[in-house]
Amino acid sequence: MNPTPLGHRIGGVTTTTMTQPLDNELFEGLTSAEIATVDGRFPAMAYRKGELIYSPYDPGEALMMLERGHVRLYRSAADGRQLTLAILDEGAAFGLPGALDEQPYDAYAEAFTDCTVRMLPTDQLEALVATHPRVALNLMRSLAGRLREVEDQVERLAFLPVSARLAAKLLELMDRYGRVTPQGIRIDERFTHLQLAEMIGTSRETLTKVINELRDSGVIDVRDRLVWVLDAHGLERFKRAG
């Protein structure tokens, strides 16, 4: 199936781009023909890096599917502190709780990079599930996976010191974005100290201190704002030390 041109908005300006055929976790198990019949129901929206996609004050009117780029889900405290719940990659679905129970979204969703998001309004989601029961099963699997991730995050925040939480997060990022080089495994996504701190529930100052400890121990290095894992087994030991 050829990419289909869809109108969408960038910073309030309507443009037309070519979107790719649907490739999302919700459609696993469907045939190409079945996907082709629903492909046109999903308008595409483009967001610039840092732009808000939705907030907990917005009604859950649509299910989102990430076609290109990365999206950050986070919660925010009254004093401005933020806790990152997830960094989503291409092919992920999000906004599930709000879309399913027609309540406001349960978190903020922000474009972590420039990204393209497909949207499925709630009424069309219900019709899609009725027509393709496999989508309902994939929805449940997606929700179960997110619940597991949140439970694991709560456990780490409650029981692990910052060094162990950071080691666990770096190992996760290595698995997702790591590239093997002669100098070590390079995590090919750039994260600021503040972004990493918000992923593990600590302050930027504490995060910087712990990164320096890991560098001094020889398990990681930081060059050009990229983290290099020099000793994955050593990083695993830091994770288990908690």
C-alpha cells in the first residue's frame, strides 16, 4: 500500500505530507487487507519537539498512535517537578485510559522529538473493536504492558537508591537505542541531565553526582551529550546493588 497524503497541522499551520501505512502494536495479527480498510480513518497530526499533545485537563476523545519520532508521557507536581512515566517509540499507542473510559487523559503527552501522531476518535475506536476483535486483545496487552512498567517504576522509586535506578534506566536505554562500537555501546539518543533525572525521580544535582560516580567507576562515559556504556556487566552490578 502506498503512503497516503493527509492534511495535518504543524504549529497551527495546515500542511499536507505523506504518512506511512499503519504499523502499530494495536494492529498486530491483522492482515494487510484488513489494515488497508481502516487506514484512512486515522488523521495525522505533526508536533514540534516540546509541543504538548494533550494534558490531564483535556477530555479523552481519541486514541493516539505514534507514527514517527518519540513522545514523553509525564506527571507534574504543583511545584513544577515532573516525573517521566515513559518515552514512547514509533509504533506505540497512547492515550488509552482516556479514550476507553471517556475521562480526561491521565498524564501529559509531549513531543520528545518532532513527531507524527495518528488519532482515532473514541467512537471510531469502538466501531473498530467491534469489527476487528483482535484489536481489543491488542489493546488489553498494551494496557497490561503499561501497567507493568508503572508498577516496576513505583517499586524502583520506593526501594532502590538513585545509583541503582540510574543504572537500571541506562541499561533499558542501552537495550532500546544502543549501538555497539569499538569504544563501547553508544546510546544513540541524547538526554539532558534534567531529562534523565525526571525519568528516575530525582533532582538534576543528584543525577549529575551519580553520573560522575558511574564515570569514575569506569562503567559509563559521556561524550557529546551521548552516554556510552563501557561495562554493561558493571552497570548491572550497580543495578543489583540496590
